[in-house]
Amino acid sequence: MSSLFSELRVRDVSLRNRIAVSPMTQFSSPDGLVTDWHLAHLGSKAAGGAALVVVEQAAVSPEGRMSTHCAGIWNDAQGEALARIARFVSSVGAAPGIQLGHTGRRGCVEPPWRGGGHLPEDHPDAWEVIGPSADAFGGIMPRVPRAMTHDDIRDVVRQYAEAARRAREAGFQWLEIHCAHGFLLSSFFSPLANRRTDEYGGDFAGRSRLLVEVFEAVRSEWPERLPLSMRFGVTEFAPGGQTLDESVELARLLAPRGLDLVDVSFGGNSGRAQTPWDEEGFMVPAAQRIREEAGVLTAANWNLADPVYADAILREGRIDLVMLGRPMLANPHWPVYAAMVLGEERPYDMLPVQFSTWLNKYQRSRVNNGFGRVVGAGTEEFPKAAE
């Protein structure tokens, strides 16, 4: 068996393979409520063979959203809507996960298909953006955030804890805290965004303080038997940002507090970052270093669509879990495609019986079953199976 299709057990959750669906914001949640769109979007990936399906970042408060149509988990109605997704994902053999977050100064924006920039302050749907300091992100996000007070900080910690409780009550089995991409927790950790001179700024201890407080509050509400991960923005790809050394130290700090896995991504606190978008697996070296030096499981994101490469980095012990976004959008049955590429026997067995019964029955026929090789956003047809 290939490493990609080996099981992974984290606390009391067993993942059937090492393939996870990354949280992907859909900008399709009026009043913060997920809809049938999310059930179809996430359900298709769970039914397609992924082991872990993580719901997009759910805001812990109305001001924590990216846009007016982003998912939330700050009230019970939102929790009930999310519970339907958790139930379905679980019913087809995948573990349902959810990501909690607050976008901070990168919130209050238009959807990406409308430009993705800040709503002007006088827009009827706009809200006040907050951050560690009164420094704007810049570019299409020019609004200057209000520097958070100690009362604001206490409110955010409480909101994360309440969101974790709702996620637990909704039936999720995996929880992730978003601390990347320039959102609120990431901005506190980064010297590029955090210019505070109190105990929440300055050196590593100050800039990591809010992250530790949020983590401890979430862990107190999240069952001991269930995994808790954090998406780290481990490097800025820009001068003056937090270093990978600091990210390793942060993982070491949180591991004894109950951190199970670091979901490795980029910092995103500077519009001048030189991110190597075209490089295959460009976050893998950082994930490997955190895994080795902090002694925690790691997942990698970005440009991991080649099953042979994904299997190799798992087999070599560089990471523990592959997080996929765009490849799963292009092909919700990417796990089946990967199993075929890697020569797994009976690749359809990972699918629900409503699919696998018929695909297994006719897999030796000349009928093209429709699975293709994902290259970017396109497909390349497999040769027809030989008799």
C-alpha cells in the first residue's frame, strides 16, 4: 500500500487515508449561515474518498468575517446549519472538521469575483476592522484598523471558546484554528503587522501571547479525545516578518498544551511578499522542519496535486497529511484518481456503496468510467481499461 493510502490515527479519530480537503472560503453564506451549496461542495469531497473534510473558516464573530457572505459560528443557528454538513461527511466515512478564525484587518471585503477589496467605511454593510495596531494592510485593503484594547482581546478569546463549544455540539471531529494568511491571529504574531509595545507585542513572547490564550481557551472547550490543529503562517516570504525559527518555537510552546498537528501555510501579512506560487510543494520543507524539531504532526498545502509527489513526501517522513484545495475542486474524486496512479487495488472501495458497487462490477469493461488525471484545473482522460 502507498503511504498516501495508509491510515492516520490522531487521538480518537482514525483517518482512512492521508488526504484532507483544505478549508476553502466560498463567499456564499448569507447571515453567516452555510447553505445547500456547502453541503453539495463538501459532501462531494467526502463521498469522493477524502479522509478529512474541513469546512471553510467560520468566523467567531460578525466582525471576524471576510465578507458579508462568509460563514460564521457565533450563534446557535449557524451551529445547527453546520451540523448538517458534519452529519453527512461522517455518514460517508470521512472525518468532519471545521476551521475557526477572525480575519481582523483583512476582513470587510468584497468577494474575489468583485475584486476582493475593502468595502468603504460608509458602505451600509461595512463594519469596523480591528487589528493589533493601527496599520493598514495596503493595496486593495487600505482601511486602517482600530488597534485592539485589552477588552477587545478578552472578547476575542471568549468568542473562540464559544465557537469551539458550538463546533463540538454540531458534531465535528476535528478542529483547526486559523493563524495564517494575515488574519487576526497571524497579524498578532507578525512584526510586519504588530507594532504594540504592551504585553501583546514586541518579542516572541509578546507576539505569541494572544495565540496561546486563544489556543488554551479553545482546548478547554474541545474534547480531549478529538484532534486540535492550527494553521500556521510559518513564514512571510517578505523581509521583517516572523521567522521559521519562531514558528518552530510556537509549535513547541503549544504541543504540551494539546496541539496535535500544524497545518503549514504562509503568513500573508505583507502585500510585498515574494511567494513562490509556481513551485511544487513549496511549503513542504517548512513542514518537515516543524515536524522534526517540534515533534508534532504536520500537514502541507499548496501545489501537491501530483499523487506520486504527494505519496513520496509522506513515505519519506517529511509530512503526515496532504491538504488539497484546487485539485479537489477540479476533481472531487481525486483520491480515486490518485489510487489509480499509484496502483492501488480496488480503488473504488473508498467510495460509498452507491458508487463502488457499480464501478467495481464494470471496472474491467471497455466502458470509460470517467476518471481523469487532474493537471491544474483541467483533466486528461485515462486510457480505457483493458479486458
